Amino acid sequence: MGSSYFFGYVTVWICLVYLHWVVAVQLTEQELKERINNLTIWRKKEQRAPHKPLLLLLALSRLQAGEKRLTYEETRIQLKELLIEFGPRRRRYCPEEPFVRLTTDGLWALNKPVSKKQIQEKLLLEQHITGGFEPEVLVLLEKRPALRQEVAEQLLHAHFPETMHPDILEAVGFELEPTPRKKRDPQFRNRILTAYEYSCAVCGFNVRLGSQLVAIDAAHIQWHQAGGPDQEENGIALCTLHHKLFDRGVFTITNDRRLLVAEEAHGTRGLEEWLMRYHGTEIRSPISPLYRPKLVFLEWHVREVFKGPARYIYGQ
């Protein structure tokens, strides 16, 4: 009788411990997503600072490949390239800043303490600083590979437009399993397409398959992820190709609705047909002057997205 009671007690205790462990894991997973959601991003007015999101995506990719720690010496090169490619143009790119400051978000740990008051790249290199996910975060991400994908998608949707997601994933080397796309507010799309008569404002593309419009998007000028509102003055109808080129900063639009191509844009096929033939020309006007893009949104795109300076316009 005593033996049966003892084993019964042990069984109940094991079940309680298991249940506590399951709940703890669930709570910790939710906490991880909250930490990602509450990531502290350097802000100055409406400037973009994608440093931490890009570093986390890079770390997720390395973890997917079996690497738990990242040396700053190797990471700084790739992170700088990512900032140049997917961040705004800056006089100087600082990969050392997110590598250290990410430790304040409960996600990242360094092998040695580093002062945040004066972060110096030379010091990180001399001390052979490495970084990686906090131990509790690492345990979760290793146990649940699907969680890595959820976190990667969370970072992408929070900080970058969808047109850039495939390029960013390819650049960091992260393999993302396809998932159903979240539907955006259809009213914004409908209003923008109506304003531009269901045609690309650049090339006029308006192909339909039966009654369905194909490959025309309602693009935000100031990204939704950067606080851009769902208003006609912040939207423009673009075909999927010009939408992606616009979000990548290959071209921008001036206040007088002229399209400007970046000097760095080049190529042997497609450059003339899809970009240079429109360089310096006015894009299509919306059906009402009330829907014209506002200067504040256009200036944001020039400052935070466009890979300028613009090419010279001959004849002016």
C-alpha cells in the first residue's frame, strides 16, 4: 500500500513538473516574441535604422546552419554590406553599434562585457568579441526550429516591405518555408488603384486576366513599417516590377512627379526599357489633385530609401 502510494505520488509530481515545463516554454516563447516586438530601435525623427533586425536575421541564418556564436570580425563585413544594401544611404555605416547594443533587448549576449558609452570597432576586434543569442533564447530556438521562422517573419514584416523580403532572406542566407500571406487592408489598395485608374503610374501597365487586374500594387511611398499612413497622398499605383524597384531605391519621385533613376543603377537589359526611358519624365497624375503624393512622404523616400544621387538629366 505504501509502495503504491509512493509511486502514485511520484507520478503526480512528474506530471506537475512536465506541465510546469510546458507552460514555461509557452510563456517563454511568447516573451521572446514580445521582446522582438519591443526591440529598441535608434530613432531620430523618421530615419530608418534596420541595424538590429538585420543582425538578428543574420544570427538566425547562422543558427540554421549550426553556428551558435558570431565573431564580430567576420560579422561586421556582412552586416555592413546588408546595411548598405537594405538600409538608407549614410556617410558611415556602424556594424559595431548593433552588435553591442542588442544586449539591452534581452536577446543577445557577448563573450565579454563591453561598455556602451563608447563603442569602438578597434576594441571589439582586439578583444575578439563574439555574440550570440541569450542562453534561454538559444534553447528555445534550438528546440523549436519553426520558431526561428516565426521570429524571422516577425522581423521582416515589422521593418521591411514585402517586396524586399526575398532579397533580404537570400542575402542573409536564411531558408524560409512558405506561409500564407497576411491580407492587408483592401480599402487602401482600392483607393490607390482608383486614383490612378488601375494602371501603373510609371509605365501604364494594366493587364487583366478576365475581370481581374494582374500585377498592379498599391505602393506606400513612406513605408507602412516606417509609420507611413494608409492615405492616397502616401500611395501610388505601380506594377510589381516598378514597385520593387521603388522600394529598393533604384528610382524615386520628385515633388513635381518626375521620376529620377539612381546613378548606381546599371545593366545591359531592362535598364533602358524599364527605367531610363522614364528618367526625368513625369509619372501619371491621379484623377484628382487631392490624391497627389505629399512632399513630406516623397522627401522621406529620397532620404531613407533612394540610392541616390540621381543620374544627370540631359537637355535641362
